[in-house]
Amino acid sequence: MKRIYTSIDIGSDSIKVVVGEIIAKRLHILASTCVRSVGISKGLIVDQSMVAKSINLAIREIESMLGVKIDKAIITVPSNNRELKIVSSQVKVESSDWEVSSNDIVKSLKKALDNKIEKERELVTIIPIGFSLDNKEGIKEPLGLIGKKLGVKAIISTVPKRNVYSVLNVLKECNIEVVDLALSPVGDYYMAKNKDLDSKLGAIVNIGSETTNISIFNKGIMIKNSILDIGAKDIDNDIAFVYKVDRSTARYLKEKFSVSSKKYADTNDNYEIKTKNEEKLIITQYEISEIVEKRLIEILKIIDKEIRLLTKREINYIIVTGGISELAGFGYIVDNVLGHKATPLNITTIGIRNNKFSTSAGLIRHFSDKLLLRGKEYSMFDEKNEQELIATKKKIMNISNDTILSKVFGYFFDN
């Protein structure tokens, strides 16, 4: 069975959709798109119908690329007012030969949730910290091992019910079945994840449009998280104020003309604009980059302060992502403000070579890992769409059709 998944990242500024296939534990992108979102403020849905229209637009673009219908997806949930809690449980291994099965793993995770979630909150995800088998602890993958009692220690993420049900209602309106939910920092981490990071303590920072998400990860597990009301739109507002232009023009100038630091700006590169008063104005790349740099430094200083508040322990790495991190020279500013342990995320996966896709692409990797832990195989595409997708894929990737997807027979444990 081929493992093909769709992920939708619902952001205040844009909707990102990625369809990817996991082959030999590597993510291969089949299609991706990013469309402007409407109806979302600071990560929360405020106009359901407008958000549904934005998602439908993105889905139609993906469907036209692949030639198949998208009706299942992994979805991001707003992490506003999220809570993290450590839980644990122990269960008896069911099989007569004491070999740990996927059912034993699922049972241990379900039992760990007993009476752990308040009525006004919903579970988003449960991530195992480690398993134990009889007297042996520190096991990461217990599937197939021998023992009588399986224990698990995990961290659960919960959010207010509104965060979850607002998203579920929108996706229902879009006729998309939600297969899994996740918080965006988990996706960002999984896009940067490697064996080195999995052994260290660090911070993942996503500078969004209206908010900045800062998460502390210890050995691959998110242990702290904070959301700041600062983001890339603050730069747009600065440009709009200085040059007396509307925000859409300011955004265009930021993304297409400016660089992160005046150090890398060309003093001879000019751009003519019209102000709100219809006055012509010529600006230089050096001038606008000075505005961008000033605000970026302020944002990064606030981030640095917040990281120090979240943990007193020594940080081994800081990885910064988000669309703004694609600006030329961003790494120079990050290094100057946050130090040599900090670096922008560098996505090299063909089809999504832009940090704005870090959450959506990373959540596919995370979902695949969840399935692997539980010993499950699953694809979001049934046999009806399978042949059409393979025909389309032949044009995208040089992969033979000798391994046909088998029909999906059910999901693994929801969370």
C-alpha cells in the first residue's frame, strides 16, 4: 500500500494544502498550493463561510493538479489557550505469546487518557514520550517486542472545544473528512526533525502573519508553547505608514522588493509607487529594507525574551520558520539577534521549497510516524481514485504502477 496523505494548514493569512507520499520514510510532494485566507483572525475562525470558500479554492487547485477528488485530510487546530499535560498508563499484553501488538499500543494510549481531559476541552493529540515493557524502560518502538505489561508515558495536547469544533464545522461544509488533528508547532518540528534534534532541547519559532508561535521541544517532544501577538503584518503596517500606501501594496513591496537587512540592499535599485493620494513616489531597496530590518529586529528580540521565559535551561538550537523567513538576508538578522545557535528553516523538498509550507508538510511526516508506531497502513485515496492518481503521477514522478493501492479498511486510533 502506498501512503498518500493530504494536509491542510489553516492560517490567518493563507491556506496551505500539501499532498505527499511517504516512500522509505521520505516525503515526496505530489501537489501543493497556497491561497489567501479570509475569515480568520489571529489563528481563530471568525467567519466560517468565508474560511470554507478559501479552503475550497485551495482544494480545487490541488484537484486540478492531481486529477482526483480530495475528501480526507489532516488539519491544523488553533493552538490558542492550549494545555500540555503528562499522562501515563499500564496494560497487560493480550497475546498468548506476550508479543506487543498494535492493539496493545493503542489500548495503552487510550487508557492514559482516562479522566484526563476536562469537559470544556478537547484532545488534539497524544504523543508518546516513551514505553516500558515489564521492568525495561525507555523503549521508543515496542511493537513486536516480548513482555507481559506494557506501560506508556505520553504528553497530551488539549485546546478549548471552540478551537476544534470551529475547524470541524468548516471542513464539514467543504465535504472533507478530518482524519487527524494536530497543532502547527508539531508540523514545524517534523519538517526540521533529525536524529540530532531528537536528542536536544531547542525552540521552534513560526513567525506568522498576525501571531508568532514559539515552542520548546525536548528530545522531539513539545513541552512548552507560547503565542505572541506579533507577526509579519507589523512590517506591512510600517511600510504602509511610512510610504502612505495601502496594506496590499505594502505587502507586495515587502515580499517582492525588500530584503531583511539593508546590508544586502542595493542602493541603486528603485521602485516607483503611488501613494493613497495618487502621488508618485520613488523608493530605494535600501530605504525599505531599513524599515523591514528595524521591525524584524524588534520581533526577534521579543522572541528571544519569550524563549528565556519559557525555559531556564540551555537551548541547543532555535529554528525560525514562516513565510517571512524566506526574505533574503533573514539568516543574518537571526544570527545577530538570536545568536549562532539560531537559524532559519531550510526546506529542500522538491515541490515545497518555501518555509510557509513547514506546518502542512511536516504534519504529513508526523501522521506517518503515528501510523508506524501503531503498526497501521493507510492511504487517503481509495481504489476509485487510485488509477487516476497513478496516471497523473506518471507525469510528475518516474514511478511504476506495479504496486497498486489497496482499499482503505479503516483508520488507526483517532488521536
